[in-house]
Amino acid sequence: MSEQVQTKFPSDIEIAQANVMEPIGDIASKIGVDEESIEWYGKYKAKLPLNLVNESKIQQNNLILVTALTPTPAGEGKTTTSIGLTEGLNKIGKQAVAVLREPSLGPVFGIKGGAAGGGYSQVVPMEDINLHFTGDFSAVEKANNLLSALIDNNIQSKTRNLKIDPRTIVWKRVMDMNDRALRDITIGLGGTANGIPRQDGFNITPASEVMAILCMASSMEDLKRRLGNIFIGFTFDKRPVYARDLKAENAMAILLKDAINPNLVQTLEGNPAIIHGGPFANIAQGTNTILATKMGLSLSDYVVTEAGFGADLGAEKFLNIKCVSAGLSPKALVLVATIRALRHHGGASKEELNSVSVSNVETGFANLAKHIENCQKFGLNPVVAINAFPTDSEQEVDFVIAKCEEMGVNAVVARGFAHGGEGMQLLAQKVVEEVEGGNNEFKPLYDWALPVRDKIEIIAKEVYGANGVEYSKKALSDLSKIEQLGLSKLPICMAKTQKSLSDNDKLRARPTNFTVNVREFEYAAGAGFIIPILGKMMRMPGLPSIPASEGMSIDDNGVVSGLS
């Protein structure tokens, strides 16, 4: 059915290394940016200055969101589809750029691999993007850890001590690596010269509130304001303490002075791509920065962007949080599905995922149908992109296309992995038809001003399909603190498993008759959202038993292999 993987089909890194890249100044000129305006990071990467954001052009141009059905552990190819769609739009004569998130080193060296696309739908230089890139993640890490150092220094200080109760501190250190041993640690041991002993821990850098803030900020001034609003904990007499009380926001912003500028790279076919920010979607908002999206809309007629994991996570947050905060309105939405994922949701075992089963696809379609319905609740009629695999059968694909048609939705086989833009022209044409038809009118699912529990119930019932929501005693206590801190009018950023529409990762397809359980709350006062935590969500992942790093190598010429 597809030529996605052929005999001796080259690996992602082999395809990327064989590509002849254009100088980044030439790429900038394709979106009307003079090479003197960009900040060069070598030959093929650059930073774009914020003065290129043009608010008057943003609403005139076309924002396309790429999301997916509930994914399998292998992922369903949102980034590959986003890049391929960008190539396809340019192939049919539209000016388009991709605006994507930056990869995190933890998953790159762990199990997930990189996030630069795949096959012939990639952004390059692939190795740089997947590794240190332009240092944005490092800057986020340093800004986060500066605040941690200032907190512990203040506790130790005898002159400007804010009397922070160490037992209430919620701020953690971060590093951009999967390392389960750092989840819960004790610091300050070894005597009084080393600080006050207390419990602490590390999150992975994409889970830092600093990353979320970078992605929500609209300017340097807004960045500083949000950094100052970071909630740290309480004093011994129960007063809230924020980063601004430690006078931390300006120094943190200085560390982020370059990271705030979006990064310009290119696709394999020489089209511009903007990559900036990288929060996870199961515990944060899962979208690139507002500034990068606005930059793309300022410089190009079409912007293709993605949101992490399934539409119940990244897309819901993109639409209810990012779009409302930034005043953005998508003109079209692409919902990525794979036959393999539909088999999974139909009950196929891991060993059966590549075996043809129309009955499993029929059962699993319930998951895709729910995501289609959810997109329509936002006023957006999706175009379904069936990301092609060689194990797909004609009967399975035809079934999905016919069922989507019954729901009033176009479904198109997407062959970007094997054929790049050439294999994505039909999808591009269907997306343009949606945009030019003017039938989509985005509307958020809830009003931020509603009570917190009402907002959570709307998401749980409307998006997940739950019967209701239950709260632990700790969650109810946290809810009182949210109201005490004056944060109840912030939007909701659910922390939930990406493996199911429910909060139980064992429930596939379209679960029914279930209750969502809120274990506790976190409150990202700086980023500007409330985080209900459903189940045990890990903010510091661990490595698998055989990490991807074991298969990587570099030769005497600096050529990397085994990276994907």
C-alpha cells in the first residue's frame, strides 16, 4: 500500500546527511528577511529578532494545526506530517513555513528518539536540532536552576531572609535528560556551610515552568513579568512567596535573552522552518512558543504547527490556552492517524500491530471518531491524514476513508515519509480547500472566568468522555490554595496519560462509563495556568532498559550515526 519502508530504505540520519542544505541567509530571504537581520549560528541555523513580528499580518494569514488520535508508544508521525504538509503546500504554489517544537535530549537518548521528522519529511541540520541546537534548552535549565540557587541561598541567609518554610517549596531543579535517580533527593547535607538540608528533586527541562513561560510570553517585558510571578512556596506565617520576592526575574530573563528569539532552519526541500520551545503535552501545554507562531504568521501565508500527543492533550491546550491567550484562530486542523494505531485501539497486541486486521481497525476507529467529534466542538472540521505504512491494507484504508466521509470529514493517505512534498500534495489541496471554504470558525470550549471545577468538568466530559470528576483530599486542599492565591480564573492545563482518552492508560479506543480522578494540583502562576494532575504523572522520565544512546556513534570526521 505504501513505499514508506522499502528494501534498504535509508535511515532518517542517512537521508538528512545526504541532503545538500542552502545557506541560512538564502532561507531567510524566502520569507522576506534580509540576512543582515538574522543572528547566524553557523551556516545553517539562525535566530530571528522579535521586531519581525507584525501583528497586522497575523490575522490575515492562515494557521493550520496538526494533531493526532491517541498515540501508540511509537508515535503516529505528527512532526513528519507537519513537515510534509509544509512541503506539499509549497509544491502546490502556497507560501508555507513549519513552526515546530525543539526536541528534548532525554527522549532523544532514551526511547522516543528525535523530533525532527522522519524519512523525506525532515528539518535539517537534523543532528544539531536533536542535540544542543542553539542552546535554548540550556538557557531554560540555567534560568530555572538560578531560581533554585536563590531560594536555598535565601533560606541560609541571615540578612535578607524571607523566612520561607522549606517544607512548602514546590520549585525543583531541572536537567534535560531522563534520569529517574534524581526525582527525589535530599540537598544541603555535609554541614551548615552547604546550606539547610531539605527534600528536593529534579524535573526534566521541558517540564520546567520556565519552559512553559518562554512559550507563553509575548515579549521580553511579558517574559520578565511571568518569571516574577512564579510561585515558590509559603513563609512560616503562611504568606505566599514568588520569584519577584527574591528579585530573580531580571537575572533569569538575562539568561533567556537569546532563547526568547525563534530559531530558523530549513526542510529537506529548502523551505523555511521555525523551531522554538519544547514543553511536553502530557504535563505542560505541548506547543511551540507564541512568539514563533506569530513570527511565522508575520512572514508567511500559511503556517503549519503541531501540538504534542493526541488531540485530547496538545490540541485541547493549544486551542483553550495558547489561542485564547495569544488571540490566534486556526483556519484548518489536520488529524493524523495510522492504521497501526487503529489496530492498537481495536485490541491488537504489540506483536499484531503490523498484521492486517479490518476488524481491529473497525473497533479502533471509535478512538479516531471521538477525536473528530472533539475537533468539531471547537468549530474546526478536521482533515484526517492517514500516515502511510507498508503494512497498511487497501481494505483497512478504504474503511477509514469511508467512515470519515460519513462524519463529513475528508481522509487522505499521507506519503510524506517516503516521498516528501510530492507525496503530500493531495493533503495540502484538501487543507487549502478547508481554509478557502471558510467553514471553520474556532471557538474555545470554556470561558476562563468559570470556576475551576466547572472548567475541569467541561474538559473531562466533553473531551475525554468521562461521566464526572472526583477529587482527593489533597486536591481539594490544593484547590483552596488556588483560590487563596487568586489563580482561579486561569485556564486548565491537564496532566494526564497520553495513552488513553481516560486517565487510565490501559483503556483503549473510546472508553465509556469512567470517572476522572484529580490526585492533586500544581499551579503555574507565571505561565498562567492551573495543572490538575490525574494519576501519577512523571516530570522526570527514566531511561528504558536498552536506551537509544547504545546504538549511537561518531567517527573521526564528526559524522554521527544511530541518531533518529
